[in-house]
Amino acid sequence: MAVTNKEKNTEDIAFVNFKKKIQKYLNSYQVKKVEKAYVMAKDAHRGQKRKSGENYINHPLDAASYLADYELDHETIMAAILHDVVEDTRISLEDLETNFGKKVTELVDGVSKLDRINFDSKEEADAANLRKMILAMSNDIRVLLIKLADRRHNLTTIAVLEKKKARRIARETLEIYAPLALRLGIHKLSTELENLSFKTYFPLRHQIFVKKIDQARGNRKLLMTKIQSEVIKKLNSESIKSQTKAREKHPYGIYKKMKSKELKFSQINDIFGVRIITDSVDYCYRALGCIHNIYKPIPGRFKDYIAIPKSNGYQSLHTTVLGPHNLPLEFQIRTQEMDQLAQSGIAAHWLYKTTSSISKLSREQQWLNNLLDIQKKSGNPTEFLGSIKDDLNPGKVYVFSSKGEIIELPKKSTLVDFAYTIHTDLGNNYLSGTVDGEFKPPNTILKNGQRVIIEKSEIAKPDPSWLNFVTSVKARTSIRNYLRTIHESDAQNLGEKLLIASLNELEVSLDDVPVKTLEFILAEYKFKTVQELYTEIGLGNVIPKLIALRMAPSFKKNTSTTIYDIEGSEGLVMSYAKCCHPIPGDTIVGHISQGKGIVVHRSSCKSIRHIKRDKDTIELRWSENVDNFFSASIIVEVENVRGVLAQVSSVIAQSNHNIESVNYTDTHEAGHNMMVFIISVRNLNQVKKLIDKLSKIKNVYRVDRKRS
């Protein structure tokens, strides 16, 4: 396809502007190397068009230009320009190494997809490609920076794609790539990725949010100007060198807060705030004092991320105060360097060349090493993908070890999570734990500032029930990895039962399946023995109904459904959904989940409705012999009076039920609070009796099981 003069001129202008940008910080030799990479990429992509209609070379050039804004080194810029040539042109990795060296080639390879491997599904392919990129990231973090710049530009032209594909890309970005950018501390890029994806995935919601923010901005413009003026006057009177600027929450940030806290837009009070930038840490704390002198601070709404930085290195003081007209208002106070790092994250290593950014690079390397450990213990790419999503959850809690070290954990972490965070062996050999000097059960949820000590024993081993309450990715993968080795026989037995039952639905016996058919299926799935097939079915990595259909394609298919009896003691190969907490007496259904085996849900659970029943769910019922403890979730709405929590807890304890956890939240109704208890029970009848007892307590308005 011939390139028109107009297109050529557009390309030339774009590269000239790009060249001016890199000449500001790269030397002449490095600029020539970048130019050589551009010429090769331009020639290789010649005639190729993107879905948007523009010449393909515009895409890698835009990605490279974005990275140049952070003044990344010339190797990264070259790799960004060349990042698609191996996938989409005749140029090979060998060609790249010959022309540009090993390092640039490794960066391009790290970003390139596994397009030469056949996968069973798009989901499996995506998981495997992410796993490949993570491995490349562990050697060189710049691989991820290139990928993020690539994804950002793709999102700017995503409107031309088929709607289903566009939504898939947007969702993947919201779940993985935007959180990855945030984890690296690149807030600016993370926000761009979130808002571009939000606009694609929820176009109507995005439109409404933008309109509401515009309206709110107009209503509060004068008020914010007045607040800034008051703050500046006070800071100047105390001789605190600083600058102030208005801060505004972006649409997706508001949406996330509304969703997580179940709020209406009108209940979001921190859409607008003020950021104070000072010259030193001392000025930060002095400025905090000034703010609290002007406005009344709201209890429990102060966070010191300077003393205890976030996991991505973010540092700032956050305080929420009651401003004019009792309007809640958030102030962020930080130094100039902290502000630069907050926006640029790990990219500040190249942009600012500061000592703190270099130490940050080391911190991120530690995080990547942790991801490597997780991937080694993950059974398959899909399980690894799930672990990555969990690890990117931003919620954190900070506790102290026996040596006084600050340990960062995901929110709702338990003593077992803490043990595995310190060391895998400490988790595997967990014997007991104390919190602030008191012995506590292993499922105790930790809170900020607590001092935790773990005792271990060589004879102690992980308990399968831990999987029902651990939060951290490291704990979960370590437990599964350990149990996977000792519970293979359980998985094998369950897998055989599931396959036989699926064949029975087709009115076929396992003995009827031809040997050649069985050998073909084993070879296709790369299993050496039929026992391996059973094990993978039992672990949830292979769906038995699909195997049954492959084994018996010509046999009569029976529409009847086999119902499986469960006793609640199936260990690793069966778990119970936290969204609905099924217990004996509930009508239940099982979801076959990769890496988890069978996940049991209540039939009424909203989560299970989104799963295709004919493919990866099975009908379940409780065995008459079931005699185990199960977790049940109970909601208790109470009047906000002193001692009501103690009253409720006492009744639960007197009923001989162990309280696994309790959350205490505001219902947004004056004088009312909501308590959510997770308790240990044997069956539905016990729950009904407990609900009846709790309903009779004075100051209790409502008691019910939590719905999914």
C-alpha cells in the first residue's frame, strides 16, 4: 500500500517533534540510535494501518514519546518504537540484536505476546502473556513501562474496535494495568488508564459522572478560592514556604469510592480538596498544625504516609477537616520531591535522578521478586493471574513485628497472613500467635499499630481451613502449594468421581471409552497418565463435562443432572464462597474454578448467576453425614449506643459460637450502626436460633443473614 505525501509529511512532523523532545536530555549518539530504530520500525510497518485508519508507525512513536516525557533512557525509547515489529512484521529478534544489541532485544521480547503457542481460550492466552511479561519485568522493570505506554495509546483509539473486544481490553486495564501503574507509583498514568477504560467500559456512567463533576465544580468554585486564600494567609503568617493548588477526584476514582462504600454521588464529600506543597518535611507537619487551627479535624480521618509510606513509595500527610458550612474537605500536604514522586513513581528514577527514587527502584524490585515467588507456586497461568489481581488490591494495614519492624499487609490480614509475610517456613510451621501480648486464634484480623509475635514448631503443618480466611496472595499460594503436594490423592479421587458422574449424564461408562480416544485426550492435554487427568479435574484445572463430551461424542446424551453429595471435609479440592457463606441446610451449587477445585455457593447467590450453568457449575447437596463447622455471615443493625457490641457478642458467645470476625460500620441513617459477624456454625438451624435470640436484644433493630 502506497503512502501518500500528506501521510509522509504527518509522519515526518511527528518524528521531528519527538526528536526535539529527546534531544533535551539524550546525547547526540543516543539520539542517532533512536533515529535508526525509528527508520527500521517505519520501514517494517510501511503499508500497515491501524483500525483507526492512521499509519501504524504512529502507535509505537506515541508510546515512545510518552516515555520520553519521563526522560527514560535511549534503550527504553528504542524498544518502545520497535515493540511491535517482532509480532507484526518479518523482523526477528535476531535482527534486532544484530542492529541494536541484547538489552533492547530483551525489552522488545518482554513486551511481545506468546503468539506461537496455541491456547485453549483467550483467557488462558492473556494469563500466559501476563505471566511472561512479569518474568521479563523481574529482570528489567522497563518492560512494564513500555507495556503501560503501549496500552495507554491503544485506549485512546479503542472506540474503533468491536464493542465486545473494546470492553474486554478496558476491563483488563482496570483490573491489571492501571493497578500496576499505581503499584509503581505512577499516579498520572494510572489515572489516565482508569478514565480511558472507564469511558469505554461504562460509557453512560462516565458521561453522567463528568457532568456531575462539572456541576459541582461550578457550585464550589468560589468556596474553594476562599479556602485557598485563608490557608495561604495562615501559612504566610507562620513563615511556611509553600504553594497551594486545588485537587479534584477523577470520575473513576469517585465511582470506585461509591461502589466500595455503597455511597451516592451526593455523599462523596472529597471530590475537591487542597494540596499544599512545602520545601521540607518540617514544614509539612507545621502546615498540618496550621490547617487544624483554621478548621476542625474529623476524628479518624488523618493519615501519616510520610512516617509510614504506602507500598508504592507514596508519601504525604492526609487530613480531612470540616471547612466552611461544615463541608468535609481533604488536605494533602507533602514536599516538592514527594509530589514529583507521587506523579511519576518509579519513572522518577530516570526523570529526577534522586537518591530516594533509586531506593524506590530497589523497593519495587523486592515487590517483583515476591511476584516471582508467587508465580513459581501457582499451578497455572490462570491461577497466577488471579493472584496478581489480588496482590494489586491497594488496601493495607501496618503492624509491628517482635523486632519493632513495620510490616505492611493487605487489609483484613490475619495472624497466618503475617506469618507467611515474614517467611514461608514461619507460615508452614505456624503454631500460635500473640497480638499485643495476648494469645489469639489464627484467623484473628489484624489492625494498625498492633504488635504481633508468631511461635513455630517443626511438627506444625498448614491447615486447609486457613484458605477460608487468609487474605494475602503469598499466604494463599504458599498454603495451596503445600497442600497440593499432600492432597493429590484427594484431588485424584474427586476428579475420578466427577468424570464418572459427567459420563453417566451421557449414559456412558468409563469402561466404554475406547483406549485410543483416551490416549488422544491425554496427549492433547499433555498428561502422561489418566491419574494426572483425574488430579487436574479434582483441582478444578480441567472441566469434567468437557472431557466427558470429548470421550463420548457419539453416545446418546441424557439431559438429567447428577447431584453430588458433599460432607464439608473435602479440604483443598473444595472451598466455600465468601460472598454468600453457604452452610448445611442451604440449597447449594458448585462452581468449578481453576486452581481452587469446587467453590460452593448458595443457589440464590448473585455471583453464581453470572456463570454458565451448563459449562462450569455442578449441582450439589449436603450429605446426611455432614458434621463440621462452617462460616456464616450475620448482619445486625443496632442503635448507636454504648455497650451494644458487647451485648451482641455476649449472646453469640453464650450460644457457643466462635466469632471469626466483626465489622462495625455506619448505616448512613442517623443513630444506626451495622455490625457484620462471621461466626462458626454447624448448620442452618443453629443460625436461625441465633438470629431469634439476637432479635430480642434491646437496641437491636434487625438481624438477618448477609445476602451476596
